[in-house]
Amino acid sequence: MKLRTGLLLGAAFAVGVAIGPVSDRLARDFGAQLLPPAWAQEAGHAETYQLLSLFGDVFERVRAEYVDPVDDRDLIENALNGMLTGLDPHSNYMNAKVFRDMQVQTRGEFGGLGIEVTQENGVIKVVSPIDDTPASRAGVKPGDLILAIDGKSVQGLSLNDAVDRMRGPPNSKIKLTIKREGVEQPLELTLTREVIKIQVIKAHLEGGDVGYIRITSFNEQTDSGLRKAYQQLKAESGDKLRALVIDLRNNPGGLLDQAVAVSDDFINDGEVVSTRARHPDDSQRWNAKGGDITGGMPIVVLINGGSASASEIVAGALQDHRRAILLGTRSFGKGSVQTVIPLPGNGAMRLTTARYYTPSGRSIQGLGITPDIEVQATRTEQPHFFAEREADLNRALRNTGGVPQSEAPPPRTDLPAMVHEIQKLPPENWPKFDPTKPSTDYQLQEALAVARAMAPAKRASQ
């Protein structure tokens, strides 16, 4: 069975309690079933049996003496979670229900609020609300901390439990208590659940000649949706489309094959991304093979600190091939690959199995992608008290194996002259950002200006 490899932001769906080690009986009767054959052979070593014995002792003591009766499955699943989440921020165990939910989500439709969350230091944190969902319409923002659900504190809940509480029948109401940076008092938001059909691609024309395409995540519908959107933009422009702006801001990632396909849409040939695993035979490389669907049209890609994983694969590939100009702020820096391994009858495990590298050999793990043109979204920089990027997460993987930063691609020399006039910060009188009004989006407006400046130069060279 071929396993599907996905790149997901470190939003672990379940966070377990690290329970330390099993009596001799459990080591014999139960431990051997847990261990794969290769490891079971090594389990003959005295130290391994001692550790399994320790696990069994704790397991049986909890079963016998915990203040309330406990379910054996819950204990084992918590132990598995502790084993996996103790490795890095992105590995975890998914029980059968969570695994089914993940499969539904990657297909692009699920029930709930439309909110992506993670857990850091015991706090439930919003990664990003999904566009046109109850969460986004209620004003939930990236970085918000969820303190309570329907008046009940989330303190002590696993991420699994918190997600379960936020899910429910369509049209049912839920109240979230949120702490937001810069706001003194917690916010009370009432949302109505609905079936979430993720519109991963949004597109419209700007000024009749520049296409704007926003990619919100990378699920099974992303590449086909992108191709359809591009053709629609060409038709709407009367075949006068001059340039594209691709918006990857706050896109937490998704499926590796979709990131490769989207990159391939704009690159004629050459490497898109490579992965290096623990065993050299498991390393892989993906090359472009489909040809540029735009015929070389100028492209500006928007990124920020919420652009992670699959988003960074696309941004890195287009940057290394000099196929697009990147504008915005440094990306999240998740340069690891997770493989979802089904466990028949018992859900699945999501295990970090490789690091990925851009075509020039860069590892962006913990570093992120640096844009060609740095442009901030606002003039005010709020203090951050929780992890904002991969490098801030506990147990984040080290950046190893890539080309040294000193050997990374040199600065761009092909940028239009007008980029020197772009201000890093919005002017003091810039209007407050309103997501319904593109004219208030400073980064977008600068990206459109760069795209238009690139188009004449490209046409003159044709």
C-alpha cells in the first residue's frame, strides 16, 4: 500500500500525556504486539525490556488506583500520543474518528466553524480562520487564544477534545471566549456551526488586466481549482491578462502532491522540491513536467508569517527558478514532511519522515522563505507572547542538510526599478485594513504595482 505524504502545519489534532513505560507480563503479551518486527527483535535487550516493564507497571497502577475508572484504550492512546508528540511539533497519533475527520478535511469538506487551531504550551491557539466560514465572519483572527468553549475553560483539554467541542450539528450555536493581543478584556464571540466547504481558490480581476488568485490551503481540489480560475480570469479579461498575483498569506499548507502540481503549473522544467529521509533510499525528488500554463506571464507571490509548509514549497520553487517575485514578510519555516501511516482498525499515525529542500538545496526549516521585497501589512508591530514561527515551537527540528545560507541564491537583479520606491511600512495615513476592501490591503496594492511594472518589460522582450 502506497502511503500518501502530506505537509501539514503543526496543528496536532491530539496531544497526549507522556506516560512513562509495562510489567514483564505486559512486555510479553502486549508490548510485542505494539512493536514492529525489527524493533521487537531488539526488544531482547535487557534495557528495552526494563523500559517496557516500567510502562506496564505505570499502566497497571493507573488502572487499579486512579481516582475514577479509566478505559484501557484511552490510556494506550494517551501513551501513543505522548510518544509521538514528544518527538516534534508535527507528529501525533490519530484515533479512528480523528483520522476520518482528517481524510474528510483533505477532501475539502467538513463540519464545524472553519477554524485551524494548534496547541502550544497547553494553550489552544488559532492558526488561521478559513475564508467565508463562521469563524472568519465572526472576526476570529490568527494568533487568537481560545480560553473557553460555551463558558467552559479549555485548560487541561487535549487539542482533540477542544476540536470535538467546537464541532457539532449545522445551525447549532457555540460561544468562544478569546484572548487577543492588544485587547485587554477577553472577547465573547457567538458562532453558528455549518457544513464547511472549503473554497481553496478565490480569484478576481484587478483593473481588468491583472489576475488575483488566493490559495487558502492545499487539499485535493487545489490544483484543479487554480487551473480553472486562471482560465476564467483570461476569459473575463478578454484575453488581455498581463500578470498574476498569487496570494499565499496565512495559508497553512496541506498536501505535498498539490504543492508540486501548483508549482509545476508555472515552471517549464527543472526541480520543484526534494526530500531527504533518514534512509537515503527513501529520499525523493519532484521535477516540473507539465509546462507553464501562463506562457511566462509575470507573477508576484504574497507571503507572510502564516504561509507554511506546502505554501513555502511553492514560494521557494518559484523564487529559486526566478519565476516569480516574492513580496511580503518572512514565512513560517516548516520544512518537514509528515507521512500519514494508517493503523488498521486503530486510526493512523502522522510521523515526520523527512525534511524538504528547495531547488537550490535550501532547507527552510526554522528559517522560512525571505521575500524578495519586504513589505509589512501594518505600521504597528504588536508584541508576541506565543510561538509565531516554526523555530519558536518546542522540539522543532534542526535545520540540517541544506546548502549554507551563504551559498543560497544571490539577491535578485531582475526586479523592476520601481521596487526601490516601495516603502516597507504603509504610509501613516493608510486606511485601516478591511478584508472586504482590497484597496486597504497595503501588501496587495504594492504587489499589483510590481506586477504591472513587470508586464511591459516582459512584453518588450517577447
